[in-house]
Amino acid sequence: MSYNTINRCANDQAFQGRVTAACAGENEEAPQSAMYRIIWGVSAKSDIEAAYASAVAGGSANPGGDEAVVTDSMILSAVQAELAEGVQPT
């Protein structure tokens, strides 16, 4: 696990958009706010971090937006887990 990769993933606008869409799909009233609360936890999930790191190492220009890199099912699973934990804003 690389903190650099997690940071890059968490700040990737395409990835943030996909996580926001997943939050909307989970009926969050304010999906963008929910995304901001959970983005770091989602980005740190081992499968997401590993896939993102591999894509970056392979020279992908858009790892966060590429569904072949991080699948929607990976994002949904991570989002559901983070929302279930009830991460609250600080």
C-alpha cells in the first residue's frame, strides 16, 4: 500500500465523480457531501489501491475514470462499507 497512490486516487476528479455516482445510487441525500466524507476510506481499500497503483505504473492517463482499472462493483462495495460505518464529518 502506498500513501502516494491513496492520495492520488482520493484526489482524482474522475474517481470522485464515480464515487459520487455510487453514493447517489445508495440514495444519499447529498451524494457529493457523502463522497467527500468517505473518499479517503474508499481510496484506501486494498483492492482499489492496488488496481489504481498498477494502472499508474502502467502509464494509464485516466486510472480513476477507467472502468477496466477500478470496476463499478469495486467502488460500490467500498462505498457501501464506508457508508455502513457511518463516517461523520469532522
